[in-house]
Amino acid sequence: MRRITGPGRPSANTSGGRSTPARPGWLAGLIVLAAILVAPTLADALAPRQGQPLTLDYPRLGMWWPDPWTQSLDDIARYDWVILGDWAAEFIAPLRARNPDVLLLNSTNACELSFNPDPDAEPWENEAVRQIPPQWFLTQVGSTLVEGVDAATTTFHVTAITATDGSTVYPLFVVSDTVLVEGESALVEAVDEANRLLTVRRGYVRPAAAHAAGARLAPHITFWPQSWLLNVSTLCPTAVVSPALGAETWADYNARVAIDLVHAADWDGILLDRSDPDESWLIGNSTARTIDPDQSNTLLTDYTAFDQAWNAGLRRYESALRDAIGPGQVVFVNWGMANYDLLNGNNLEGFPMDDGTAYGRPWAATVLGPAQNGSYFEWLEQAQHPNLTMIETYEDDGGPDPSGSGEYDNPCDDPGFVPNYRKMRLGLTTALLHDGFFSYEINTNGHGSLCLLWFDEYDNAGAGRGYLGQPLGPAVRALPVLTTPNLVGNGVFEGSLAGWDLWTDDGYAATVALDSSTAAQGTTSARLDVTLSQGTDWQVSFSFAPVSVVSGTEYTISFWAKADAGRDIAVWVQQEEAPWHSYIWHEAIPLTTTWQQVELTGVADGSNTAAGFYVGLGATIGAVWLDDVQLQVGSRQVWRRDYMGGLALVNATASPQTVPLPDTFRQIAGNQAPAVNAGHLVTAVTLPPRDGLIVLRVLGHDLYLPLVLKRNTEKVTTIQRWGIIGQLR
């Protein structure tokens, strides 16, 4: 998410060289013949075409913000695409000299600007944040000055120190807030609630000035340390930066900045960092206690309209950029909104985490979908080409340094550092289930600048990039249908709703009935009509009880569903009495107007022999149909994808899984994790929980098929017959 400016260093295993095993003489002639046959298609195979899918071989690799001043350019150039920034434009030419096919992206941020609060900071470090009109900052609800102040006054007398919605009292100011008062920012050092006085440090980053009585002051919103949020939403007040253009919002202005960044130098496109939708998640997850999108000091009790305005502003920003640069350059986002028609892919940052999830969202929903704002599969199937959608896994799941100092204890600096190979394998093989890219980095607080890790799985232990070749088909489940009993005793709704109960909270209304006009399985389904809603899913619930769950056991929830319009539902298993503990929870499950089967997994975090299975429908009014509802012990989240050069296997479950292979395969002969990549022939493998594996296809005498033309970093054209490499100088 954030670039670090401090130096990084490559890991010990960052050599860009490739080994060249001995080959029998007869193979040399075959290699030459293959080179002649495929040479005319080399450019087509390696270079992306506007609007066309990439044809790069696998694994495909990307990298965020390496440090080209201290790291080897040969190491950086090994990746298929690299995110840099305008500050590193001088490295475009030398990187392309090493790898003519590398895609190089500039970068910007949709809604944050960084600053350096050090009084001795260089002027350029805070120039951008000082030039932003105050109307464009996203702030919390604030107050007004009771009396005017000059540029040196260190106490502000305010009209209000708290606000309430009738049930919760919100402090408007707390110590360490930075308050925006007109064009100045001031650091709150003390709060005197009784006298409604703030003691402040004046001129914090943005210069001090005199302010009249009645001037608004409100805390900035910060997510990343030493940065302030800008208001992407269409509720953002306008300001004039260019008299020729007149009044504009932050999104309008920032789009112009991004357009200039793309057009500068010889970039292939641009990353829009922090381009995630529904920004009300900031409340309670950062410094935000409230959000005041129009700077009116109005306390909101419902942020639905704000989220909608944020998403509309985000699309406006991306649309302006796309319209200006055309379809020929990449626009890449990070956990972005599903504007597939505008974007060349999405970055799934920090996934999978140590527990296999994406910040609590299950692996299956994140990868396969359906998922709010798109799963990994959905982005790859619907975004624009060339599609750079990537899984970016971190060694360290932690976030930014909370002190804001920018310092990070980089484990890669330890000479004895050993990466989490299991976590890397899970991320890489998950990426290989579809056509995306992969990156393994140390932390979000530095990305590639901390360390350029390189793994045996990236190049078959030095044999060469692209060793898996092209896929032979889509990913498939590696395990059969579960045979464990359905704990929902009546999930098929064939002539009966026995065991099910419909509950609505105050302000909600719904009905349920059997529907013989449509069904996914059998002849009838359950139809639920929500006729009154206040917007919360669990406040209309359709439940079956009792069901039994055991703590630590993995369960699969599956059902067929559709709706009369696109909408979300939730499913969960919970205690049937106070304190109503939820043992398994899945929310924001999107439905469409056609029947689709949803399959979700979760590990129960408690035991109960008389729990309830729930479907939450209260988010919006409308009709929902359900059929073949099941809750079973076990998980089928074990997947396989076949490539010309081997197989990618993923076990996303919480238990070891034995997978029979369709033929004899060979493990990678590596040196980083020899217990896993031992070079042995195998006909079945046992995958530990939340792990993955690549095995190589063999055909007699360890020859691999088919033939593929390659280039190595020394610009030697090579033909690789999956393990036996010949060089043509």
C-alpha cells in the first residue's frame, strides 16, 4: 500500500542467473529446429497487445516499489511487471535494456497525501499537501471558533466539544488529532472538556494564520501514519486551483495529476493505490470517529449515502483518467471497486494471510467468488486486457508502523532469515489457479524495497522463467463431493418448511412461502419476500435449528440462491440464546437474478449441540429464493490446475489433504525447502493445511513437453524442453 523511501536489500537468493543442464547431442538439432519454428511468433508471445490477453508463460510475477538505487537492476528486471513511481523514471531505460518486455507502471494515490511533520523537513516533502485547498480534505465532524485567534494563539475556544446521535456521545477532538482550520493544520496537545478549550501546536505542516470567530475546525482523517485523507466522494466541496478550469473537486484535480503521471516518461500505465470503495470502513478502524463529507459539521447516523457518493466519485476519477489516456495504457488498482470496464486488473494486497483469509474474508470467496467488488477469478474474467490482476502475499501480515516514524524492523536484514515458504506456496499456487500474477513481499510498510525475495518455484530452481508454460484448462476441484451428513435437516424444501423460522426485527417485514414455479433442485424452493428494510442483513433472518457444531472443526455451507434483483445476503451459525455468539459467519454474499450455487467454508470458533443456521436477508427489500441448503463437516477447497509443464495444487482447508495425481510427476529439485521440493517422482501428494505445491510433468528420462522459446537475462535465446535447456547464441 505504501512505498518506503529507506534503502532495502536483496535477499541472499536474488541471483538472476539460470543453470544450463548438460544435454545429449541429439537434442541440439531438435532445439535448433524448434527455434526456427517458433521464432516468428516470439514478439506475439511476449509483448502485450492493446485489448488482448497476455500470452506470457507461467508463473507470472509482479513487484511493487523495489529500490532501484540499492537493488540489482537485473533482479528487478526479472519480473513481468514492476510498479515504480515518478521519482524512479530514470530507471525505465536501464530496466527495459535488461528486459524489453517488462511492463513498468507509474503510481499515485486516489485519496491520501503523505507529509513529514519534522520541523527540519525539506520543503519539497510537504509541498503537495500544503498546496491542497482545505475544502478537499476528508475530515471528521468538528466545531467552530467562539472567538478569533491570531497566528500565534495556542488555545482555541470552541462552541462544542462533543456530539451525540441520541445514543452515543462522540468526542469531537482528542489529543493527537490534527485539526484543519481553514488553510491551517494544528496539532491538538490537550482537551479541556469543561471549558471547551483546545491547546494546540500551531502551523503543523500547513502554516499558521489568523482565523475569525465562527471559523470551522475539524480533525483530519488519517489511515496511514503521516498522511491525510482526501475526499474522493461527489459530496466533496469544490475549490479553484486553476482559474482556467474553475471550481473542481479533489477527484477532478487528482485525475488531472494521474493523467500527467501516465504521460510523463515512457510508462506503460499507472497504479491507483487506495482506490477501495465504501470508505465508511474508516470509522472505528483508524483515527476516524465520524466522517463529515461535506464539511458541514453534521453528524451522520447512516453512512450509506456517503459510501454511494464515494463510489460515484471514485468511478468519476477513474473514468476521467481512462478517457484521457485511452485504452492503450494500463490502469491498475489496489483492492479496487469492480469498474471492470475501466481497469486492467486489481491487486489483492496482503492475501492470503497467515490464516488463509483476506482480512477475515474466506479464501474461497476471495478467490472464486462471488465477492463484493469482485473475486480474483471475477477480476481476471471481466477486467480489461492486458489484465494484471495479482495476488500479493506478505511475509508479515502487520500494518504500518503505528508510531508513524516509518521505521520497520525488516526481517530480511537478518542473515539467518528464512521466509515462510508455506505461505508463499499457498499464495503462488492460488494465483496459478487462474491467469493472474503473484508477488511475495515482506510487508506493506516497504514492499519490494525491503527485499526482493526469489523462490525455487519462480523459475524451477534456476532452470528458467515460464517453466510451466500455458494452462491446459481451468482449475478444477481435486476432491469429490462431500459425503458427510447434512446438518440442516430440511434444506431441500420439497413440500415443507419444517424446522425453519422467519424472524424480523422492528422496522422490518418479510414473508416466506414454498414456490413450485422455480427450483434449483427438485420441484420447489423457498421464496422470501422482504417488504420493509432498514438496511441491516441480520434483522431479517431465516433460520433452521438445531444444528450441532464443534469448535475447531471446518464446515462447508452450500446452497442455491437467486433474487429478483442484484443484492447481498449473509449466512451464519450462532448460539440460540444470549449472548448469541456466532460460530461461523459469512456476509456480503452477492446474488443475481439467476440460480447460482454458493459454497463457503469456515472453522467453528465454539461448540454447541443446539445452534441455529441463519440466512440474513434484511439488507434491502425484494425477493430471494433458496434451495438445497447444506451444512456439512469438511471442506472441498482443494484445487488443481494443469499446465503443459506440470500441476499447481492448492489446499486451502484447515486439514491435511491427500491428492492423487493423474500420472507420475516430479517435484521441483530445489534447495530452499528440500523437504517439499526434493526432486522425487510422485503419484500422489499430501498437502499440509493452507499450503500449495507445484509438481512437474515428466515423460520418460525426465524430458518435459512441450518446447517453448525463451530469453534469459544475458539476452541468450534459449529453447527449454521442460528441464533440458539449449542455448542459441
